[in-house]
Amino acid sequence: METVIKPLIFALFLALEVGNPGAQTSAWQPSPGHTQVPIWQGAPPDARPVAGPEVATTVNELVAGRPWIEVGNVSRPTMTVYSPTGRNTGVAVVVFPGGGYEILAIDLEGTEVCDWLTSRGVTCVLLKYRVPGEGKFPKSGAYPKSPAALEDAQRTLGLVRFHAAEWRIDPHKIGVLGFSAGGHLVAAVSTHFKKRLYRAVDAADKESCRPDFGVALYPGHMLENTSQNFQLNPYVPVTRETPPTFIVQAEDDPVDSVQNSLVYYAALRRSNVPVEMHLYAEGGHAFGLRRTKFPITEWPQLVESWLRTIGMTSE
């Protein structure tokens, strides 16, 4: 019996290895010339254990013909600053990758976005916020299910304003941009800025954490915690002080219903918040900045025009 079991175990192991969705590495690192900096001096507030060390995995579910990298088990949130190449507009954008509050699509919805923004004279701050990993416990989620990501977003906006002069940023031109769960995080920090969820730790927490504008791409979690159809998540309390917002989504999105964008747009309109929304019949979900056959992937040019319209950039 023993001589039969061992070959079977070896065959199963080989099959699992061949079927592995991608290669795993240790903690994610930015490209050479960039340094990620912890956003908390010590342990983050509301810290919870994660199932193992941080891991970056290459996912072979191709987007525009290329794989992408997901990061899980993030317990030490960091920010990585990407400076403009060429002319500096003074604008900064904090980028929130998506991933269902479980993982982060760190290149597809992170570093590739920073490459675009910096080429347009915008400082990009990539936030690697806390996520437990796909299917891992303790589960994370949108605020208030878990405060961690929103705490990390509030903290990072304060840090960017605190360092604005040093980084050659206009403190009144700091926005946020996010995808999917990160799109929800855009809405969350755009509506939770008067009071931080954590006790102040230094002078950076005395700075405002209100974004000056927000860009939400195929946002999720907008329909949670409600009992009625077409009702906005009550933990996204839109007011007239919510910053100008830009929204993009495909109507055939199979992950986050287009109702997420529609209900957020309606709430912004009711509060007289300047908002621009672009809906497309096709495009799916999680396309990031990569160009496909669908017109929705031309959204970066629309954002550039919108930033000029709201006075963040000039011709």
C-alpha cells in the first residue's frame, strides 16, 4: 500500500504545482528608485493578525494580454511616492488599488496608474493599505465592517499634506483615485474627513484628510447596509462638502453592478456636489489602465480633461 500512496502524493503535488495560478514572492517591492515608507510609526490602529507574511503573486488571468500582480496579507501599510517626470503641475493623487478588501491589484490598478499620472506632471502616492488576503481570516471589508483601510487612507492624506512643500505639491490639489474596493475607499474618505477614526499620533494628523477631488472607477460596496432598492450605503454619507467626483463604469460589469455608480452619482447630485459620470455598455471589470477593444479604456483622457475643468490642472 505504501508504494502506491507515495507516487499518488507525488502526482498530486506535481498537478498542484503545474496548476498554480502564478509564482509567489515575498513582500511586494516597488521598482528601483522608489521606496515604500510605513505610514504608521508603530503598530497601526485596530491592528489584527493576518495569516502569514505579506505575499505578492503573479496572476495569469490575463488583462489586455498580460498577467498582473496581487498582494495579500498586508499588515504593514505603506505609501510609495512617484514624482512627476518633466513639468510639475503641483497636483497629487493618492491611488487605492482594488481587490475586494482582500488583496491589492498592485500593478494593474496601482503602479501602472502612477506611470500615467507622473507622465502628466502629477505626483502619485501609491497606498498599500491593509488587506488580509483572499479568503483569509479575520475577514476584512468596507467600513464599518473593518476600519483599517479607511484609517490608512485618512492617515496618508494627512501625510501628503504635511509633506506638501517638501514634495512640491499644492496642498489644495490633493485627490484620490481608486478601483473597485478602492473606488469605494475613494467615496469613504470623501465622506469621512471631519474626524479621523483613530487617535492622532503626530502633526500629520492635524492636517485635513479631505481630498480635493475623487475619481472612482467601477466602485463596489455602495449598496451594502441598505434594505431598499437603489439606496446608497449609509456609511457613505454624502454632503455638500464631499469633493468633486468623477465616476466610470461599464454596464456589463459582472462583479460590481453599475447600480453602485448610479446610486453614488444620484446622492452627489442631490447634495449639489460637482460630479461627472461616464457609463459604457461594455468593458467588464478590473481593466485598470490597460487598453482593450472597449472604448471605456480611454477613460484616462477623460480624467485629464475633467481635472482641467475643475481647475486642478491647466492646458
